[in-house]
Amino acid sequence: SIIKQDHPPKKIWINDTYESLFHFWCECRDNFEKVIWQIHEWKNEFVDGKVLHRFLIDNIDKFDPLKKSAAFFVFNRITFSGTTESGGFSTAAFHKRFTESSINRVYSLSTILPNTKITNLDYEYVVTEPGENVFIFLDPPYYSATNSALYGKNGNLHKIFDHQRFASVMKKTKHKWLITYDDSKYIRKLFSFANIKSWDLTYGMRNVTANSNQLGKELFVANYDIDLPQTEQLSIFYKS
């Protein structure tokens, strides 16, 4: 979204194998007002967040793409870690993160996503697509968090992700690319052919308050020289 805002003439391609996230991007691009209406409808209908969470779990497979996209947003706001269909319900998140201000931020996507190509493909097809002056940013499921199963429905996309195949594909990719990864010996070995920079990230993934933050060891992995500025440690918190 930062690239889109800073360089509006650029062609942007978003791809994700997580079907619910794919629907979210598409519907926010094509029907953002209807998505927001559906989110508000559920927020007004369900005073009890736990009942809302159960309703979405029980019905999401029967939803049309628009309702699936609205459900994805709600899951992100009311579950532990914002891990959507793989996360359990959080009362604190329901009250502190599922707010009017968070819903209103969906409006900003209406100015970012128009004319953006959005697909639900295997990443290899995307990174090998011919093109000139292409830059690819990739955020794969983290290796050390595989057992936590944070990505996909019930963590299915996290459990099956093949990091070795991913490294092999990226090694052959001709376009300039940058990957964010968790720091581990295994990932460093897989990407020994690339440029790797480590950095510390303070994140608030598991809770909704800054007091419960955790320190994470992260990697930037790229097929070009990357020079990180010596700045203070980065922090990421999900705000209401």
C-alpha cells in the first residue's frame, strides 16, 4: 500500500494463496462500500463477540465472496494475534480492536486498490512472470512458527509451506526481490546464496496492548545489496 500511495502510476500485483485474504482484497477493490456495510451489520447484530466468532466459524464456508471478505476482517480484529481462521476468540480484541475507527480504515483501500491486479495463485507463477523493472516483496509463513499454524484456515497453509522449494524458486528468479523472514539457522542456510540482514522487531501480535509486546529476530533476505539504516528498534502494534 505504501508503494501504491507513493507511486500511483506503477502497476501493482497482489497475490496470496489464502483464499479468504484473496477475497478480502478483491472485494475491497470492487465493492468496498458493501464490505463495510456487512461488517457494520454484524457488529450491530452481535453484542456478544464470542457468539459472533462462532457464527462466522460455522457459516464461512457457505458465504459468498463478499461475506467471506467481511468475515476475514472481523476475524482479524477479534482473534488472538489477528490470525483470522486459525486464531481463537479474544474478548479483549473484540472490545479494543473491533472498533468503528478500524472499520473506517477499510475506506482507505478504495483509493489504493483500483486497477490493482489481485490473484490467488501459487507464488512460482507470479515470481517467474516476465516483465521489466519488476520488484517483488514476499512475506512467507515463518519457519519457526510452523507448529503454531498461524496462516490459513486452521493453519493449513502454514503447515504445508515448503521453505526449501521456496528458496529454490527464488534463487532462479530474475526480478529484484526482498523477503521478510524469521531468523533461524535453517532459513539462513537455505538462502545462503542471497544477501541477508538481521534486525530486531518489537511486535504486539499475541495481545492488544503494548505492555505485552515481544521481541522478534527478523531477517531481510534479498538478491541485491541491502543497507539497513542504524535506527532504533522497530515496533509494530495493532491499534484500534
